[in-house]
Amino acid sequence: MPGIRVSGTRILGKINFFFWVISFLIIPQGAWAHALDTGYLSLVECPDRLELVLTVDAERSANEFGLDQGPIGTLSRLAAYARSRVEVQLDSSPSPIIWADPAIGSENFSKLFQEERMYEEELLRDEGRPLYLHLTGSVLLKKKPRTLTISADFSDRFGENHIFLIKLAQDDQVQTAVLNRDSRKTTLLLREERSLWEQDLQFVKLGTRHILLGVDHLLFLLALLVIGGRASSLIKIITSFTVAHSLTLTLAVLGWVDLPSRLVESAIALSIVYVGLENFFVHSVSHRWILTFFFGLAHGFGFAGALKELGLPRRGLMGALLSFNVGVEAGQLAVVACLLPLIWILARNRFRLPAIRAVSAFVAICGMVWFLERSLSLEPLF
């Protein structure tokens, strides 16, 4: 495909402005931030009980259960809601959850949840405000059960994209599972090790879901590809992005490199702004893979933040990490496969240049809004 030459006109400026206005009006609110809302249900098997911590987003909880109630009032309403939405069965028999007094901070966690507490304290330092609310509870064990069945679904109040990550700790073994609106129940084996294959498949699904609902990453890909170019150049761009974010994802998850989440998310937003603006001036994409590699490093730290938040099992750590990355790549390739035919069609259309400028300007504006929100810790505008 030929390169782009810039020739600004007043007419094109009006077209772009019209496109921005219409886009902001027709795109639903909430579509810009990561649409993946995650709750956590962590359990630890003790000799006579299962200790449980239910964790949900603080801001969403306040919006759903009463901004005027304060933290304690919000937690009380959340606890009443959770009693009807979270169920536990031991060997297929219903077992009541004894909910304790609501816990505002992770200092109320059992000592068995030290990893969760440390990660939350890290987020609190980065963000300057609590991000989660917690409910603690326990399930009494009259005998040693073989299976644990958990049912949880908050999608009616927290949105259709809300998922629960289930984490069951037994000695040095951790099992994980994912619940969502379409799969609200899972059964874990208490007396047998869950296969690593089943665990890895869960992380593949999580990686795919994360990239497909991560609108900032998708807009970055769109801005990279919309101007077209030779197939070899596009393959280099996609490959360099993949290699870069896989590298930093691995380094961050293994704890070898640790950067503040505010810095990482702000850098991701700036990368979106830059690529959107560069599309107005670039004449060739043959060397763009180099720039994409450096921006991909920032996006990899963003993926790592999501994966660390999900909680990695000690057993099969590398498999879970690789599986999550495979899921991210699968989702990314699916998006690219959908975009490329449209871009090739656009390349033969007489409206190619104004369409590219309109899309690029739209992406740059979204990136700038995200940058201001993330760097200044502002409330999301939309």
C-alpha cells in the first residue's frame, strides 16, 4: 500500500471534528476503560474450616450500594447482597457461609492471605486510595470433604462483564477457577490435585478476555494498523509488539522488574496519543516496528498488572504465565484478522485519507483523556 502524504484542508478538518463529536455521542459510557470488572473469592483450607475473603471494587460497590452510606454502610449492604449471591457446597451438600464483620482493609485478612495483602498495599501506595472492599467469612468443616462447589454471580449489579476469580489454597497448592455470567458455578477437588492443563486453560481464557475488553490496547493496535502498508511491514509491527509485551510481562510477573501502576498506565495512554498523532505525518511504516517495540514494553507491564491482580498460583507458575500470554496473543490475532480486511478495503477507497485522519484523531483524543485521568488520578470522565 502506498505511504501517506499530508495535505491539510479546511474541509477535512471539519470532517474530523464532525467525526469526533458523533463518536463521543454514540459510543456508550464506560467503553473506554478496561471493561473487565473482576471480583475475587479466596479460600484457605484449615483443619476445621474454610476461611474466605470476598473482594470487590470499592468504587463500583459505593455506586451500587450507596455513596451516602460511607464505607461501613456500603459494606453492610454488600454483605446482605452477598448472602444471596454466593453459595458453597461441600460434597454437593449446601454449607452456610458464616460472614464476619465487614473488613474495610486487607489488615483484617487471615495470615494465609499475605500475598493478597501485599499486592493491595502496593496498589494503595500507587493510587493513593483504597481500590477494594472485603468481606470475610468461614465455612465449618464437620468432616473432610472431597469436593468444593462455589457459585457466585454479581453481574446483575456489577455489569455483564463482571467475573470472579476463585482461588483455593491448600498447603502449598493453589487452585484457580473463573466464574462469569455464563458460567456461575465451579467444582474444585479438595483431595486430589487439579490438573495443570485445566488451570492453564483458565489463564488462556483470562488472557483472551483481557485483550478483547482492553479498549486502550485495541485502540493502540487500530492506530498502528489503520494507515496500512506492505504485509511485511505489518507483520514486523505485530511481531515486535508481541515480543516486547511478552518480555516485560514475564519480567514483571516474576518480580524482576517492578514499576508503579500509575506510571505504566500513563505511559500506555501516551503511546496511544503518540501513534494517533504520528499518523498525520508518517510517510512510511517500514521502520515503525522499532517504535512499536518500545511502546510494547509499556503495554507488557500493563498486562502484568492485570495478571498479578488475578493472583498467580505457586504450582505451575510458568505455565499460568505462558497460558495468559497465549490468550492475549490469540485475542490480539483475532482483532488483527478482523481489522486487516477493512484496512485493505479502505486503501482502495477515495475517502481513505480523511477516514485515517478521523480515526487517528479519535484515538489520540481518547489517549489524552486517559493520560490526564491516570497521571493525575482523576475520576474517569466516561
